[in-house]
Amino acid sequence: ASRPVDRRLCTEPLPSTSQLCHIPCPIECETSAWSAWGPCTYESCDDPQAKKGFKLRKRRVTNEPTGGTGNCPHLLEAIPCEEPSCYDWRIVGLEECIPDNEKPCGPGTQVPAVVCVNGDGEEADRQLCRDAIYPIPVVCEAPCSKDCVLSMWSAWSSCSHTCSGKTTEGKQMRARSILAYAGEGGIQCPNSSALQETRSCNEHSCTVYHWQTGPWGQCIEDASVSAFNSSASWNGEATCSVGMQTRKVICVRVNVGQVGPKKCPENLRPETVRPCLLPCRKDCIVTPFSDWTLCPSSCQDGDVIVKKQSRHRVIIQLPANGGRECPDTLFEEKECEASPVCYSYRWKTHKWRRCQLVPWYVRQDSPGAQETCGPGLQARAITCRRQDGGQADISECLKYAGPLPSLTQTCQIPCQDDCQFTSWSKFSSCNGDCGGVRTRKRTLVGKSKKRDKCKNSQLHPLIENQFCPCDKYSAQPVGNWSDCILPEGKVEILLGMKVQGDIKECGQGYRYQAMACYDQNSRLVETSRCNSHGYIEEACIIPCPSDCKLSEWSNWSRCSKSCGSGVKVRSKWLREKPYNGGRPCPKLDHINQVYEVVPCHSDCSQYIWVTEPWSVCKVTNVDLKENCGEGVQTRKVRCMLNTVDGPSDTVEDYLCDPEEMPLGARKCTLPCPEDCVMSEWGSWSRCYLPCNGSNVRERSAESLRQPGEGKSCPAATETEVCTLNKNYWSTCQLSEKAVCGNGIKTRMLDCVRSDGKSVDLKYCEELGLEKTWQMNTSCVVECPVNCQLSDWSSWSECSQTCGLTGKMIRRRTINQPFQGDGRPCPPQMEQFKPCPVKPCYRWQYGQWSACKVEDAQCGEGTRLRNISCVVFDGSIEDVGKVVDEEFCGEIEPIIDGNKKMGLEETCTLPCPGDCYLREWSEWSLCQLTCVNGEDLGFGGIQVRSRAVIIQDLENQHLCPEQALETRPCNDGQCYEYKWMASPWKGSSRTVWCQRSDGLNVTG
């Protein structure tokens, strides 16, 4: 890239210096709960010889991490164990009890139904279990018609401890109940202790081990891999070589620390080395330095401040991946050579010398060439002065004071008929008072004293006045205060731009009011005469915007439903309202709170009802002899926390679904001797889609004791209609730390029966319903974007070249409008500051002299006027004050837009009895054409007139008509006029014309 240059050289619009971007929120690793401990298996079933045995439990990653701490915790834990095996038989049920010797009842055996499973509990080929011990048939009793009948054993309860140690021992139990008492001569029921069995479980020690991994190290180039396609890309970035990464892997004993690696299963050790792709190195790239900024080429007003010149360069590529760093120096400056102090200079003209006759050979062809009078030339001295009046070298004025005034002018050496005067006297002395005037005189000589034309003081003045020099000046403020302007900070140069936010928008600034400087005659002069830099400064404050402030989020409420999908709520409350254009509050409710409601899903199996076995049926009609018939059974029902190892702790009943609470008592029938005895009902069969109301499911029971002669068994199957399931979408959900941006809309997988009741997901899983739904979709929550403004532009040129009312303006624009709940843009897009006051100068006519008639008392004559240089404040109203002509030296003599000076005009001096016109009146105020106070849009008009003066009524017919003149104008108003009269005083009263603003405009 070429070097930086002045911004003004770039004519295209400035590219945007800010843009919207998205910062992805970190997602921490989330894992499932631990599984139950598996069986004792070899480290590696591929090589089981001389290998140790381990029991394993596992968990899985449910949410992959991005942008957070990155590492997931370990997913596998191991416990050393004895007698490992890779495959084993699992009993899934017992077949019917077959009595021995083909008898109808009595002692017999039950053959177990088995499957072959691997170490993960998954079903495997039966051949793989050939080395495992096959379960032997179980001894059982097929009751005869008068024997006691017992139920099947219940399932083993969950283990009381997950491991065994000195003070802990895992136990689990199972129970069975009496279904029918024995009749006379039958086998009697056992005592109550024989209805329960206990066994040890989780006998392994509580010493748990796992592999722990450290973070992956830096990718280091691997020299052994040379042939690599350098055009490969890694995460969208070009890569230049292959590297290797390593990490530390240690074996850790839970709650103890690092141990030897043999304690952990070797075949499950995580990898310690992996290949990686090295992104290409990027060196820092900077432009060459810009040219040095210019030093002041001319002299400096007032105090000399040593100026500095600077140059800079811009970073156009930052280093990456170990590339060359950027240079420390991006900005350099050095002091300029001191500029001389310069003053304001002006030409000082001195009086004209005596008129010299133009040489004869120049004027020999003109009439009267032989005369010793006529046109000549006179010269004057011109010196250079500083504004304070001090003497200066003429070269300074040639540089700084504009063109040289003329050194010569034509003059007339009087001939005999011309008026002749003495030379001007010296000016009278000034007495030192400001506002004084000094004079000089001359007198007529010779015959000129008697000539009337020479006595005309307008044409031939005998006295000349001049203001005395004065050094008394006074300063006074003018105009309004500027806006509050913040001091401009230093611009840091980085990547060719300022970092957004460096621009201060509030705090202490200054406002300015212009100062005008006047001399003792109230004439406007340069502000430097009052030793002022032209302003009064005053500190001011721009208040900083304060955003809406809310409290932190409260904790989430509990899920509104204990089973299935519900909602949970959290809230923030208002702590401080926004002011001074701060970021607005989100929509609040009537108690100034904002809520967030998200769907939640309560696992229907998180809390479950657990029942103990039914008690023995207690017969209500007491007949001790038979001990059978109608009765009541009871059982304990508890709400328990469900874990992967089964129900653990008893909790409050309200945490379980009250509608699903099992019965604690029921009617029952205790079979009499020789009655049929049936087992408990088995599980319901699966429902099959579609659930259209005609599908049914069924369950069955078995006959445990055959009936005596003439009696039968009840139906062994029961059916019911299948119910329907459905699920719902949630709202848009963001990651944990996000407030806006991309999110995911998920469906809470809620399993709902056709009667609207939420049930456990397993019912839907059995039907495969969840597999047919899309479970998430992307969504967006609009981000709040603060208003971004451009820098202030440079101050504009002054709106006026001189005077009191000039303004400078600077502007800024909106680079990025605010969005959503972002901070709004401030209303002030431009600021003004008054310009330093400068006097205005112009040429202006003086008053007309009285009308003079040559050699007569009345009739037609002439009148004269001069032009003067006046200073004024730039407004139309200021008539101006006369100053030395040198101040108008650079101004072309133009008055009212006309270069031709009207310094003489004819006039009439009325004779006695004549009618005559008076002088023109002043121009009237600007008058609009109005009806009922409304401007008709024709523009404004000003009028002036010359009144007719009638001295003798007899000559009225000879009088001229009254003269009227009009001119257009812009600043008119609507007025109405009406005649007004005072109360009568005797026989007279005053009558006048009054304008609607109350002004008397009679005449």
C-alpha cells in the first residue's frame, strides 16, 4: 500500500468505520448422569489373558463446549475387580414350574430364560458365552389344591450403597406374599421371615479411578512431515504445514489424586499425541511514513508557540501465528524552526508636497503650453507602520499590508483666474484627551479673496479637522454563547481508524462568546487592541447519558409441572430510569418488572411412587376355620427420588404426580382351599400405531394352583384401549450468557395422553413417536445496537467576512442508527461557535452642502458632498463612524453598488413666492400587501416622497406635483392603519394616523 496522505485529497465518501458483528457466546460442556456400574470385565476382551478386571460406569457429553473453558470432565470411571469375564448369561425370566415325575402338583423345577450379554449389558451372540457358567434350573413348588400359595419374588430393590468399605456395605432385598392359605392336610404357609430375602450388592471397594487429561499444547511443526499440500485450509484459513500437539494424561484416584498408570484400564487411556495443521505465519504490514506535516511558513501573531510537525504510518495487517511483530513507532513528531512574531502592518500616508509643473516638452502640444500655470504632479511620502503605530521597515508592509497607495497625483498650479491659497498650517496640538479633534487652516491670497467662487467653503475648505490619536479601548461581549464544545482528544492511529468509543460525548467542555473592541469614539477596532484573543470562555457540562438500570436476574422458579413440559420464570426489577438519552428500558409491567419465561421439562421419572408388596389379604368375615373369602389388602406408598441406580431418597409427596399415586388399599379375595389361585398381572403389551381408538393392549396372569374338581380359573388375560400422544414447540432460547443473537427453538418432548395427561417419555418411545419430529430450528432475537456517530467535521468558514454576527458551524452524521433497545442518537447533529469580531469598512457619502447659486440670491445652483471611510459592525442598522481613509485603502470606491461617484448635483434655491419640492424623505418601513392581516405573497415595498411647499397660494397652479418613489424589500410585516382622535377640548381636538403596532405615522 502507498503511504497515507491528507484526508482532503480523497474525494470519495468516507467508508464506514463501524459495522455490526456477532460475538458467539461460550457454551460450557454438559454431561449426562452416571450410568450404573457394569459387570466385572477384562480390560480388553480381545486379549483377556493375564489382564486385570474392571467394573466401569460411563456418562456422555450432552452439550459440546464452544468458546468456554473447553474441556469436558472425564466420561469414564473404573473400579478394579476380581474374576473378570467379557460375556455372561443374564436371567430374563423363569419358565412355568414343572412338578417332578409328571405329577400334577408338588416339588418341581423352573428353567431360567437367559440371554448372552457383553460388558456393556448389550445382548450378544450366545456362542460368546460358551465359557460362562450357565444358570441351573431353580427348585420350585407347584401347589396342590389345598397347599399354601405364595406370589413370585419381587424384583431386587436398589442397592443401599454404590460401593462397600469398612463402614458401608451394599444390601438389597426382595419379598413375596401369601396368595392363599393352606387347607386341611395341605402344605402350610412359611413364617413371615421366609417371605423376605436379603443379599449383598456393590461389593466392590469405594476406590474409584479415572484417566485425567490436560489441555492440548501448542501446535509445533513436525519436520518429519515434508510433503504437505500447502493449499489446505483449517477452519477456513490457509495452512502451511503439519504439526503435532501433545497433552498430559494421568491416572487419578477420586478424592485422592494422581496414582500409578496401572490402576486405570490401559486400553481406555486417552491419546496423548495428535496431528494438527499449522496456519500460515502472517507478518505485520505497515505503510511507509506519510510526508511531514507543514510547518507555518509565515510569521505568527502574538506569543510564539513552538509548532511541531508530524508524520504517521498505518497498520494494514496485524501479525498472527508467530509472524513478525509491528514496529513500536507509528507516529513521529519534531519541532519546527521558530517562526518570527509578526505584527499587523499598515501604510501611513503623509501630506502632499507642493505641486510641480509638468515639464514643457510633455505639454508643448496642449493649449496654453507657454504658461507657468496649469496641470502638475505632486508627491507624498509613504511610510510603513505597525498597527500600534510603531515605525516598521517598508518591506514588511509590502509583504503584509496590501498594495502600495499611490505616491503621486495630478494637481493644478493656479493661473491668474484660479483661486489661490496659502499652504496648510500645521495641525493644532492634541491636549491628550481621547475624543479630541485637531485642526489646520489656510487662507485665500491676492485677488482670490474677492472672488465669490473662492469663498465657497464646500469647494474650497479653509479648515480641516482630524481626530486625535487615542489609545483607550474597551472590550464588551456581543452575541449569544456558543454550544458547549468538548475538547478534542488525541487521535490514536491504529489500522487507519479511531476505535469507536474513543470519541468523548459528555463531560466538561467550554462555551464561547465573541468579544468586540471599541475605541474612545465607540468605533469598532481589531480585537487585538484590547489584548483579547476574541472570546470569553466559560466552562460547561454536557451531561452523560445514563442507561436504564435493572437488577440482576432472580433465580429461576421451579418448573410449573412435575411431569412433562411446563414453564419456569425469572424476573428483573427497575433500579434506575434512563435519562439524558440513555438506553431505554425493555417493556415493564405495572410493578416495574420484566420477566423471562422459558419452557422446562420435568422428567416424569425424576420422582416416582414406590410401593411395597401388598399385605396378605385380610378377610373381613372372620371364619378362622377356612381363612378365605372377601377381604382388604394394604401396602405402603412413598414418593422417592429416582436415580440411575434406582429409587434412593424418600421426598415430599407433592413432588410426585398426585393423579398417578398408586392405591394404598384394595379389595381382595383370598382363595379358599381347592379354589384356583392366579399370579399378579404381568406388564401391559406394547401399543402399535396408529392409536385410532380401536387398537388395544393386553396383560396376562398365570394359574399358580389348579382348582379342585368342579371349579374353574378366571380369565387369564385383560385388555384396554390404547391412548394417543403429542408434543409442542418452545420459544426461542439463547445460550446461557447471551442476551440476543442466534438461538434455537426447541420442542420439549412431552408425552401426552389423549386425555391431556402428561406421562413418562417411555410411552412415546415405545411407539417411536419422537423419531418423526424435527426437534429444533434456528431463530433470532434482535440485538440492541447503540447509535454510532461520525467525528465532528472541521469548523466551517465564517458566515460573515466581518462584523459581529458571523458563525462557524461543524456537523456530524449517523454512521449506525440505533436498533432495538440500543442507546438512541443524540439530537445535536451540528454545533455553532461565534467568529472573532472584525471591523467592517465601507465608503459612504457625507451630507450635501447648502444649495449655492452663482452670483444670485435664488434660482438654480449646485450643491456638493464628499465621500468618507466609515467603520461599522456589519449590520444594516449601523450608520457607521468616520475613520482615516487608509482603512478603506483596499476597498474599491463603490457606494450603493455604483462605481460612479455623485459628488455634485444641481439644486434649486426657491425665490420668494415660488413653489418648490422639499428633500426626499427617509425610506418608509417595508410594507407587505395584506388583507385581514394575511400576506398575499406579492413581496414588500418601501416608499419615499418629496413634499410640495407652497409659499404663495396665487402661484399654486404653477407648483410641481408631489414626487413619490418605491423600491422592493424583503423583511416586511403586515400592518393596518386607522385614524385616531383625542377628546374635544373646546372646539378642537388632535387627529392622527396610528399603525396597528401603536406607532403614530401621521404625515
